[in-house]
Amino acid sequence: MLVEYSIVAGVLLGLFYALMAMGLNLVFGVQRIINLAHGDMVMLGGFGAWELYYGYHLNPVVAIVVMIPITVAVGFGLYYLLIPRLKSAVDFETLSLVLFFGVSQVVEALAALGFGNNERSLPVSSIPSHPVNFLGQPYPADWWVAAGVALPLLAIFFLYLYRTRLGRETRAVMADEHEAVSVGIDAARVSAISFGVGLALAAAAGVLAVFVFGGVDPSEGVGITITAFAIIVFGSLGSPLGTVVGSILFGVAYQLAQVYTPSWSNLVPYVLVIGTMLLRPQGLFGRRTRIA
Amino acid sequence: MADEILRLEGISKHFGGLSALQEVSFSVEGGEALGLVGPNGSGKTTLINVVCGLYTPNAGNIYLEGAKLGKTTPHKLAKSGINRTFQVPQPFASLTVRENVEIAAAHRRGDGMSVVEILDFVNLGKWAGQEAGSLNAAQQKRLDLGRALALNPKVLFVDELGAGLNPAELAEVAAMLRSLLNGGRALVVVEHLMGFLDKLVDRVIVLNAGREIFHGGLRSALDDGEVKRVFLGTVGA
Amino acid sequence: MLDSKGGGKPLAGLLRRKTLLLDLLAVAIPVIGFSFGLNFYSNELLLVYMMVYVALAHGINISYGFTGYLPFGYFGFFGAGAYGATLAILDLHVPALLGMLFGGVAGVLVGLLLLPLFRLRGAYFAIATLAAGEAVADIVANPSLQSITNGPYGENLASVYSSGQIYVAALVFMALALLAVVLVKNSRFGLSLRAIKESEYSAAMAGVNVVQLRSLAWVIAAAIAGVGGAIFGWATTVFYPSAVFDSAISVFAIVFALFGGTGSVWGPTLGTVLLYGLYSAVGLSSPQYFQLIYGLAIVGLILFAPRGLVGFGRAAVRRLSLRRAGANG
């Protein structure tokens, strides 16, 4: 019974985690940048939903739709502001890590100044709230909502990546930037757009996170970034499908840990990231091409 | 007959399904320069990487002066007398030219040229105090050679030292390498430029797709049917 | 082969002696400065923290500046040191000063435990240490270990508080950390580390034992963090796990070191004194504004002066002397 429960819960939350981690993997795949501010974008998405709900009575699910174009645009601009200057640096990978840490600090500070240091939550009445039974066991409604919103968004993302011209160009840059440039792809533009898409995915996940995590506060970013990073390393850096499968496995593992050893369950992401890096650095879906 | 310095027996290396080296065997004597040729991807650099400890071979044995080398690390090989230059040299860019050589000389066992002598030998004495990153490509290749020489290697693998040099520089480098043979050192020279090899080696091993397809004199290699086929269009002259 | 005399020309030797002298000044001046620090500034705790951070920034200097491995999870050693010292003092009843050494040992033990992470490079290494640091924190703070570490409820060292001893311990500790950097920088060890940073395999082919030297640098950095955490805990007296296992500690130390300039003896010290000074002036009263300034400073630093203050200064000097040479020629 408990195992069944953990698996169903893990799959539901896993879809949400996939949405939460996908943007980080996209940005890494395209630019070889680990966006340490990713978790802060998730946090901003949560505050955005809160403001839209209390300011304009906007349903959080609708808020996601409103925020997507805005965050794509913001990410596009942010890319051109930060990355081209850094590209020439000797130690690009490490320096970009520190750079985005700085960005994360700025975002966190602005959020704390703008929204206050306390956790905020949205009323459960803003989404369907009655627990939903499945195979004879009840699961919180917001998990169903999170999975139900994450699934179509992920589907749209996969369509974009595999069925559109821009998506094809994005995958070309992911595979080899120099090759992509040599066949006439504007790698900078593609990178900027994918940075925006990554941010949009993070913000969308952030709205759902207000329910899944029970609230949003300015300092939640770091923990989210580490969890998302654990997932994408586990599923294979640069592999979107790996992120989905890795998220679901992570969700199940985390739920099992919560059920059987609740006090140690927070260790799951850390063990996952270190274990994967040491034992199978290419991740679940990786080819043994790029050794971390 | 001079003493055997290095002997490879049945060295094989594969990466996943790809077989990079299949049962390669040869030996090289003190005072001898052996040529290692073959088209791109034929396994020349992989062979150097195996002998110099970057990769562990899947099969086969390596003997240095008759003693079998077990599982070891690159720095131990370097100290025991096996060294190499790099196709694309990777000098320690932020260190000075002198420091680049000094760092290797510090790990030498026994006698050898002093740091100053090495710098003069590779013609970089004038640039000794400069950061290695500021050298041009040809100078970096010579520095790489100097770094390798500082450990006074018994056998030295030279990986495409001639590529990108003009004829005058080529002749200079060939003379430089020839003089290294004095004192019983062995050289294994990987090179595409046959004219350059001709000045330096009497014997060549030709690799193709990880296998040895020819072993013998350079002149007869150029007349060999299989070698010609493999090199069709790549040898030029 | 003619002879095997070393290749040091007299000029080179003289230059080296001159840089060594300058480096030793970079030890002496901060030590003297902090010795009289209380005459200028009465907040003793803050000065102790500052000295600890100077040492931590130099731990980052050794790890990142010389070997190129950025330990984002540096706070893991720091927290381990704080707890190692505390447990030694409270449970083994060792004198507080000796307890600081136990802190160093705890840091080193965690460092040895994390050695396998060196199979990773660059950003992967950085993130893996971050995860490892968080994992150590989670373990120490776990309610299941309350009987040993007091779990999430923290520790209390009030029984051994001694402001004089703490100040002297911090001063000596900072001096030792600075000396360690001078030794590393001016030795063949340091040269080899820089070679490893540039190209591991080339360094190995130059005869450098990469694994051994890199591990040694790592252990020195871990020991510094361990003792730093121990002194921090002692000075703070009552602390919770979240105070000593705070990722902000790593980030402070990293940014102080980068801001001042890694690979030098002056850089991290200057970076710490300036930025931690700023933190004390602004950060304590309005932490959000500090975090904002701080974040912007990091972004600006990486984009405009990735080699830190010292690198910036060096470039300026070089440009000036080039211009002068140009005028003369």
C-alpha cells in the first residue's frame, strides 16, 4: 500500500519536478552554463502568481499563461546583457557559475525587499482542492493540478524542441555550437531564446511550487537549484527526455524516503547528485562522450 | 647491435565498440628513430596515449629496457624515462618559459641537460622569462619538446612536431631531433610529412584503422601496395 | 649531457627573493594590523570573524587560485570544524585552544572523504561539493543524531568562552594561513599546482604527481576551513547548525578571494578586509541591501575584472610601464 502510494505520488510530483528542472537542463545543454539563479526564477514565478492573484484575481493556472511570454522576453534580454562579455573568459564554466550566483543574490535580495521575508501562500480555493482518489487512496488535489499542468507544458516544450525549426536549430547548437554556426545558424539568438524558454519553464514551475511546497519565500532558490541540478545530472545533462525520466524516478525515490525514513529524506537529492557523478557521470540517458 | 629500449607486444585498445588499436607490436633500440605513420584516425596518437599512461590498454604488454611495465601513472612513466610531445602543445601558459622546463627538470632522475642548456637547445633562451602563453605556435612546440627533454627520457614520442612549419624550420627541427639520438636515446616520430621523416628515420610502422599494415624501410613503404591504397591522395609527393 | 647544475640565473634568483620579501610583507602587515586592531575598532567579535574570513579566503586561494578547483561546498569543512571542536571540548574535555586543532582534524576528515569528487572537473566539481556540504549539514543537524550533535538545536560553548584567547587564536590562525599561502606560492609545490591547473596531463608528463599534490592542497584548504569553523564557533559561543553550515560562508570566502585576486598573497586579504568591512557597515543592519550590493558586485567583478583587484592593479602597472617604455623608445 505504502509502496503503491509512493509510486503514484512520485509520478505526480515527478512531472512537476520535470517542469522545474527542464529549463536548467535546456540552458546547460545550449550554453554549458549552470544557471545558479534557476531556483530564484522558480521563486519569482511563485511571487508573480501571488501578485496576479491578489492584484487581479487571476487564477494561478491562467497566470502561468500570462507569465510565459514575459519571462521569455526577460530571459532573452538577460542573456545579451550577461553572456557575450563572459564568453571570452579563460575559465568560462566556473566563472559563469559565480556570475549566476551573483545574479541569484540580486534576485533574492530584490525579492526580499519587494515581497518581504515571510513565506506567502495562495488560498487552496484558487484551485480545485478536494483530494482525488486513485486506486483506492487519496492524493492531494494540488498534486493532480501540478501534474496536470506540467504534462501539457512539457508536451508543448517537446513539440517546440523536436517539431519546429527553432527547436531544430536549438538542438544543433546543443550538439555542437561551432558546427551550428558553420551551417548558418545564429547561435547567439538561439541561445538567447532558449535562455528565455528556460526561464519561462522555471517560472511556470514556480507557480505550481506555491501549492506543492505550501508557499513561496525569497530564500527558497538555492535548495530548488540543487534539487533541479541533481535531477538533470541523474537524467543526463543535455537530455530533455532524461530529465523527465530522472524526475519521475527522483519523485518516487523521494516519496519512498519520506514514507520510510522521513528525517533522512532531505538527503535524497544530495546523494543522487554525488552518486550519479561518481558512479555514472554521463547519467541515465547519456552517452559516454563528455566526461564531467 | 644496440640495446632495446622499448618493446610493445600485442597492444590493443578499444573505446566502447570502436577498436582504436589492434595487436600492435614493435620495438625500438637506443640511438634509433622509428617512424609511425598512417592516415588520421589510424591510431597513432592513441598509441602514444597508451604508452604514456593516459589510457590503459585492453590487452598487451609494454617493456621498458626489458622490464615489464605494470599498471602505472603518467608521472611515474615520465620519471622512469618515457615521454612525449603533444600534437597540440599545452604549455603551462601562465608560467614562464623557464618555469615550464624547470618544473619537469625538478623531477628528473639522474643526469641530464641543465634548464639553460635545454632552453638553448630548443632555441628559446631569449624568451626564458616570458609567459609561455605568449609564444607562437612553433615556439610552443619547441617548448613542449624542451619540457619533455627535461626529464631526460630514454624514449621520446614526438607527435607531429613538423606540422605547420616552413621548410627551413623543418630542416632545423629534423637536425634537432637527430642530435637527440646521441647518447642512446630512442625516438618514435609520428609525422605526415614524408620528406621530414626521410631525413630522420630508416624504419617505419604504418598503421591503418588501428592495425599495423606495414613494417620496414621508409622507401619500401612508399612502394607497398596496401600503404599506397591507404594513403591514396594523402601523401602527395 | 654536460652538467646538471640548476638553471637559476642570478637575476632570476634576485627577482624571486624580491617577490618572497613582498609576500612576507603581505603576511606581516595584516598580522601587525590586527594585533593593534582593537585600538582602532572595539567590536572584537567582528575582528575575529574578519580574521577567520581572511584565512578562509586564503583557503579558497589555495584550492581555486592555485589548483583551479572551486569548492562551493567549503562551508561543509567549516561546519565540520565547528562541530569537531565543540564535541572535543564538551565531550572529550580537551582545552578550548587544543579543541581548535580538533576542528582542523574534522575539516581534514571531511576533505579526505570528498577526495573522490576530484574525478569531476570545473562546474561539476563545484556543484558536487555544494551537494556534499549540504549533505554533511543535513546529517549533523538530523534529529536522529541529537544524542551526539544535539541535532537541529545547536551547541553552546559558553563554559569555555575567553575573549583574549579567542582573539589570539584567530590572529595566530590567520598568520599560519597566510604563511601557508606564501610557502605554497614560492615553492616547487606551488609551481606544480599551477601547472596542474593549466593542464593536468601535461603536468603528469612533466613528472608531477598530480593526484598527490592536488590532494595535499585540498587537505590544507580543508584544514584551514576546519580551524576557521572551530574559532568561529568558539567566538560565537551559541550556534545552530544552520549558522556554521551556511552556503553563504563559502560564497563570502569565494567572493572575497576573487574580488581581491586569487593566486596572490595580498589579494584575498584585501578583498576580505574591504568587503567584510562593507558587510559590517551595511550588512548587519540591512542585510537585504547588502545582499543586493554584494550580488551586483559579484556580477560586475566577473564581467569587468575577472582577475580581481590585484589583477586589475597589475594590468594597470603593465600598461603604465609599457607606455613609459614606448615614450623612451
